[in-house]
Amino acid sequence: QSRIALLVSSPISARPMNRQEVLEAVRQNNSALQYAAAPLKADRQFVLEVVRQNGCALYYAADPLKADRELVLEAVRQAWVALQWAASPLKADRELVLEAVRQNGRALSFAADPLKADRE
């Protein structure tokens, strides 16, 4: 097995994955971001690159990045289900929610209540 596959499949690794290892691993498994060092999980440019490859990786991003509209929109464009990990204010963002709902109507279940009742 490759080092990346071993790191992704094992919850215990010898060291946090570096930037390039995480990018490669995320292509294979969105949970690979969890093995990145905390500074990488909080690095906006890095996480933006990661969620463009796999929107579900938003789950492992640092919390402040889950409130970053541009970053969350990119994640949702890649995977509608990423809406569930967005910060609460973004779940009330009409454009962001519509982007997710266009991909799959079930995304509405993650939207803020006022948008769930909105017939537009």
C-alpha cells in the first residue's frame, strides 16, 4: 500500500500529513483532511483547494472556515451535502442553499428554517 493509503486508512499515523500528501489523499478519500496538521486545516487557501477537489472535506476544516462564504460555496458546488457542515448563518444564505438544492433537493433539510418555508 502507498503511504497515503496507509495514513488515510489508519487513525494513528506517525506524523501529520503535509500539504501535498493531504491534497493527494483527498482525491481518494475526503476524510484525509482529518490527518492534516491543525495549521493546514485552518489555512484558507489550502482548504479552498481541498474542497474544490472534494466538498465533503469541509467537515474536517477549522470551524472559522466553515463560516467563510466563498469557501463553503466552493464546497457545496463540489458536493451539495457539504451544506450540512456550513456555519449556521450560511445555511440561511439563499444563493448557497439554492446551489445545493439544484444538485439534490434533500439539501433543503440542511437549510435554515426560513428558507425551508420559502416557496421561491
